[in-house]
Amino acid sequence: MGGVRLEAITWERLGDLLADRLLDLKPDDGSPWPRIAFDGAPAAHPGDLAHRVSEALRIRGRPSLVVGAADFLRPASLRFEYGHRDIEAYYDGWLDTGALWREVFGPLEAGGSGRVLPDLWNPLTDRATRSSYTQLPPGGVLLLHGPLLLRHWFPFDLTVHLLLSPGALRRRTPESEHWTLPAYERYEAEVNPVATVDVLVRADDPRHPAWRG
């Protein structure tokens, strides 16, 4: 990480600071809906931070919608076309980016409807969720969480990356999922989120994170 300077913080304080920052965030493209990425491997639990920020926004009177990338995976027949542990498919083909553009980002463009589908596919049942659309009012904030998000050119207005050291990532990833670890090594090398995100959270210690933002 070179000369990156991180400051110790609590999760509660981090959620409050991010919520305060989002209150004044204006998308550059004229959209009335700020779009935020909480990027990180499942072992870093980026969804927990997204929900914490959502609650802090609610207290401040700002609506938000938390969306998990895991709810926009492609069907199993496509994800596992080359086997259940194909690393190239995991890195490039599991996420249904077309559905995210169509159902989430498209409606939140300038002049969009604000009518967002909160989830599309249940990977456990391998069936469509059939959820109803959610109307996000102008000023409402999209909080999208999941792994490998920053390589898809999604129009985020603020990016947060939850970083784990290689050792912590391996320890906190179930052994049955260790085959995915090379994807995160590749992601760090190709995308370099540490250097490019707006907010970096070092999450090795789940009780005492550190951040740069």
C-alpha cells in the first residue's frame, strides 16, 4: 500500500461520516440520484457497511436503496457453463451487468424514472426473485455492494473499497470458496482500487477498521 495513510475509526463513526458526505454529493451527469459503490470481497462484508450508511441516511431524512450485486447474478447454467470453479467465468461472467444497467443504473440516469428493481435472481434457488420495483425519489441514494464492482464502468458518484490483506482474505473466506481468491489478486493488480477509490477501508480487524477518505 506504499505511503497510504489510514486512520483508525469505528464502524459506527464511519457510517455517519459517509452519510454526512453523501448529503451534499451531486452527480456530475445531472442525475438527481447519487450512486455509491461499496466494493469488496464477500469476506469483507461490504453489504454491512452499505446497510449501516443507509440507516444513517434515514436518520438524516435522506431516502436510500441498498442493492446487492449477488442478487443480479446470471443463472447457474451460464455461471457454471465451464465448471463450478472456473476462475475466468467467476471474474468475467457471473455478474449480470446488462440487467444492472437496465434495471438499476438506467432508471437513475439524468431524466430517468427512478423506478429500480432491487433484485433479480436468487442464486440459491436459481430462480427469478419476482420482486416489485422500488420508486427512488429524487435525492434518494443508490448503495450498491458486492465484489469486483469497479471494473464494469458503472457510473458511480462515490466509491468505497473494503480492503483485506491476502492473509485476512484467506482466513475469512470459507475453504469451499478459496478457489475464488485468485480473482481478487487479479482485481487488485488490474483495477488497483486502493489507488483509485474515493474512500478506502482497511477491514482486516472486523472490530477496528481503518480508513482513508
